Amino acid sequence: MKKPRAPVLASATRGRTKGKGLMDYPREFSPQARNSVEAERIKAYQDFEKAKAAARWDSDVEALLRQCVLRVLLAFAREACAISKGGSPGWSIDKIDRVCREFWRRI
């Protein structure tokens, strides 16, 4: 017998945001970098919602949610690495790790 799926709260994919639905970003993130992460966030959430409708099990929804969150985190991490490669002072691997972990916590 199929176990019914429990509803996933919409807030589970919204994150803690600042202002008009945007995530908090380090000040070194350019508008283009922020836009890149936000665009991926929107795409990831849309894909999650579509795939969630077809999911049969709670574990499928959980896996889809993890995939959604990791897509956004990866976009953020790429932009953080680009800042470091661009020569921004103070953007060591330790800082990248720290800001990525904080961003992940807030998603």
C-alpha cells in the first residue's frame, strides 16, 4: 500500500530572505552575481515544484528538496569563488567556506 505524502510546507523552499524576497549576500557580490544566484534559485524552486507533484513517496520529495537547495548553494559557491579569483582582498578559501556555510544555513 502506498504511504501518502505529507505536504511539504512552502516555507521549506523559501529561505530567510531580505527585502523583496532576495537572499542576503556579502557586499562584495556584484548585482550580476546576485542575479545569477537568484535566477538559479527561481529555476530550482520551479523545477522542485514540478517534480514534487509527480513524487510518490516522502523520501522522493526530500531528495528533490535537497537537490533544489544544493543547486542554489552551488550557484552561490561559484560566485564566491569568482570573487576570490578576481583578486578581492580577504576572500581566502576559509572565507569562501564560511560564507557558503552561512548561505546554506539561510536557504
